[in-house]
Amino acid sequence: MQLIEVKNVVTAFGDRVVHDGLNLSINEGEIYGLLGPSGCGKTTLLREMVMLQECTSGSINILGKDISKIRERDAQQLRREWGVLFQFGALFSSLNIAQNIALPLKEYTSLSQKMINEIVAFKLNLVGLNPSDSKLYPSEISGGMKKKAGLARALAMDPKLLFLDEPTSGLDPISAKEFDALILNLRSMLGLTVVMVTHDLRSIYDTLDRVAIIDNKKIAYEGTLDEITSVQSEFIQTFFSEKA
Amino acid sequence: MKSLFDTKIEGNHLTLKFKGKVTLYHVAKYDKILNRLTTTSVKNVTIDLENVSYLDTTAAIFIYNIEKKFSSKEVTLKCDNQNYLSTLALVKSNISNYKEYATPQEITPLEKVGKCFYEYYAGFIAFVEFFGKLFATHLNYLTSLKNIRYKEIAFEINESAIKALGIVALTSFLIGLVIAYQSAYQLKLYGANIYIVDMLGISIFRELAPVITAIVIAGRSGSAFTAQIGSMKITQEIDAMRTMGFEPFAFLVLPRILALMITMPILIFVADIMAILGGMIVANIDLSISPELFLDRLSRVVAAKHFFVGIAKGPFFAFLIASIGIYRGLIVKDDTQSIGFNTTKSVVEAIFAVIVCDAIFSIAFTNLGI
């Protein structure tokens, strides 16, 4: 089943065209990567998918809903069904880590405080943070910890769909590897669908099922990693030659 | 609607049967149902997950808690779905990890007071340190005219003073208008109409124009300094400057302070003109003192020293406003809350400092007979 379908998406900022007719589809239970050189609009596409930005023309379907024509109530429902991890965590600086993770649970469910505390502690443990760090504020923790806390917050509501913007950049290799293992684990246990923007070759090969490569405003390639090196694209040839 | 959570007690056997989706939206309700049960006589518990279609991690924690609650009894889990079992196992392994974590102790009120005072003390010391550094850099950079960054100063003069001319002029015009209007009413009672000129002249030149200008500038430009430098701190621009060998004091601090010190007297001069203009209009309408008469008397009764005293306060006020604003910007911590907090503080402290400084000047000048 297709969870996300991007059709003929054009994005332009003034005269500058970033996307010129992108088409891609993401299936349920897939770990899908958006790849491409810096400035090719990977993050822009991700932002369009989570309704932070609108595309100039074309349509994006998420969980069967066209988000350019979505009603506010449906949009709100949709927002509960996904989790988003931003590149630098984007934790709320007025709340400590535990409160950051508890926020959606408090706002959207009627769970008791005790239960919320347990969920928070569990999610922290899951992403590899020590529960004793939960009282720290975002300004008091490192970039890698912010990222992990951001993932814990994204996972707070057990979303079906997870958007990750460069999840492993800035993490040490061991944490990055654990992160990849965690993503794979969550996918198999909870049936998550993951869409990520990444540059980390290791996590590309370890986790991704399928990729889309955006180059020159178009999709240069969409599919599995097996046949990727046969594609005629300077970016793909250079990027994947290390491994091949 | 049929409940998706069945509880059944038969003798000493409790069966908890879950059906359909078990997610974080259901758990709170199920928890209430479970708490209403009297389970003292129960010996074995069966948790039945066979008809569950989806189990999320919150539900898994809930089931783990049920198992823990009945740990003195015999608990059997009926579940053949491998995914649910692995979710439960994941919860179990993660929960056992944080058992030893204890909440930190509450601090006593005495400790709080001590901490609070120490923080004030540390803040004061930091401010003194800032001043020390400021003077040291001042000396270092002003030894040669070459070192002065004229471009930055000119930019700051435009940003924080020239663009403030309008609001300073309008504020002081209104202040002059209001003061004249209120005193005209009183003076009329005694027939002392013409003395409005003396009154307005001295109060505006000496006190009102400089203080009002300083307050407007503290609110407008002082807060801008804090916010600008604070955001530069958060985006690590200041760190970047330091590593490249650009001393932030020379690039950011001194130009702003010098710019404000140069322009403050000019702003006060404008404020003087506008406030007197406001007073003159009221005197003309309310007390029928013509502008010619007003200006003629002004030049005869109000000595020039009053005007110069007011102007001379300008650079001092400017120095206080700019240095407090910049100091507050530089101590912004790495979070967005801190910018708001320090901006508020910077304006409050700058206005307070200006008024204290003005009081000191007032006493000193009067005693010196100026």
C-alpha cells in the first residue's frame, strides 16, 4: 500500500526553481531515503510532506489524503499520525527533555501522569538516553543528545510514519549504528514507515529499502540500492563509487 | 458499542481479554476498569492478546504494569503474535534498565536563598568584569585613530539614533505639551502666566528632555542591542568571530557604545526643541503668550548653563544604556528563552541606571552651583 505519493511537484522560490516535477511513492513499512547533493531541495520536499511549506504546483498524498486540499480537522488528525525529527532536534527550549516528550501525550491523551512518566522513561531508554538526563533543558545537552531526545519526542505517540531529517549527522559512529538498528527494530515491531533525508553512506546501506535521488531539480533515480550504480548521473557515480 | 476490553473473574481466576487496537488512546480507560476490580481473591491471571490487531508501545507498558501488579500471582500471557511479543520484550528490557534511577533531592528554602544571592553576586562580578574589559579594549583601540571602526560606528549611528529621531521628537513634543497644559491651568489661578516660560525652560532643558530621550533610547536601541548580540551568540557567530581573531569588543561593543555616545546629545537637542515647541503652542493657545514673547523671555530668564547641563548628561546616559544592553546580550545562554529574559532585564536595568545617574548629576550640579 502506498502511504505517500508525490505527483508532479514543482517548487519555486521566486524565479528560482527547486523542484521541477517530482514523482515518487513510498510504500507502507518501507524505510525510504531522500538523497541528493546539498541544496537540491531534499529538506524542502520533506517540509512539504509535513505541511510546513506548500509546493507551487502538483500534489502530495499522505495516508490517502491530498494535503494541498486537506481540511484543518483532517490535517490535525494527520499530524498525530506522524512523528518528525528535525535536523537539530528542535526541542522546546522552555521545557526539559521529559516535558518535551510528554507534551504530545499530555495534550492528546487522557493518560495518567504516572503512565506518562513511564512512557517518557521508556522512550528515553529506547533512544539510548539515560533517564537521569530527563530533567536537563535543551540548552544543557549536546547536539547528539538533542537529536536522540528529538527522536524520543517524535516517537512519543507511536506514529505510523516517521520523518527524519539527517538523523545520524552529528552522532558518533556507535550511536549512529545504534540509531540505525533502532530504526530497523521499530519498523519490524511497530510497522513504522520511515522517510529520511540522509548523507550517511553507512546508514544508507544499513537501513534504506528504497531511495529517491534528487538531482538537477528532478528525480534522477528511484528504487532499490542494488542497481543504483548503473544510473548515469554524476552525483550518483561520485557518491556511490566509494562503496562500489 | 461492545467493549474491547473484557474482564472476567471466575473463582480465583481473572481473565483480561483485549480486542482490536490497543493504543495510547485506550490505555487510560482500560486502566480505570482494571482499578475498579477487586482482585484480592484472585490466584491466576490470564492476559489474552489473541484478538488484538495492533499493539503500540504504550499498551505494551500497560501490559507490563499489569504483570508487575499481579507479580505475586500466577500470570499467563496468551499471545502468539511474534511482533507483539517482541514489543513486550523491548519494553521489558528497557524498563528494567532504569530501575535504579532515583529522583534528585528537593532543595531547602535556605539553599534557594543562598543560591539566589550567590547568583546576584556572580552577576554583579561579571558586570564589573565586563566594564574592566571594556575599558581595557577602549584604551587599546583608541591609542590610534586607525583602529577606530568608522564604518561600523556610522552604521550604528544610523540604526540606533537617526532612525530613532522620529519617536524621540514625537515623545518629547507630547511631554512638552502635557507639562505646559497642566502647569498653565495652575499658573492661571495666580495670574502668573508668563512664568510658564521659566518653568518649562528649566525643567525641559535640565531634566525632562535628557531623561525622556534616554528612556526612549533604552527601550528602542538598548533592547535591540541585547536581542542582536544575543541571537549572534546563539548562532555561534560570536564564537566564530573569536576564532577568526576578530575581537567582539572591538567589532560589536565599541562601535555601538561610541555611536550612541556621539548621537545622544544630538537627540537630546532635538528633544529640547520639540518639547519647547509643544510648550509654546500650549502657551499661545491657553495663556495667549505669543511665540515672540515666549522666545524673548526664554533667552532672558533661562541661562545657557541649563541647556548645557542637559546636553552633557547625554553621553553618560548613552554609555550606560549601550553597555547594559550589550552586556545583557553577551550573557545570553544557548536558548531562546534567554533572549527574551535578558532583553527585558536590559531595558529595566538601563532605565533604572539612567535615573540613578540623573539623580547623582542633579545633586552634584546643584551643590556645585551649576
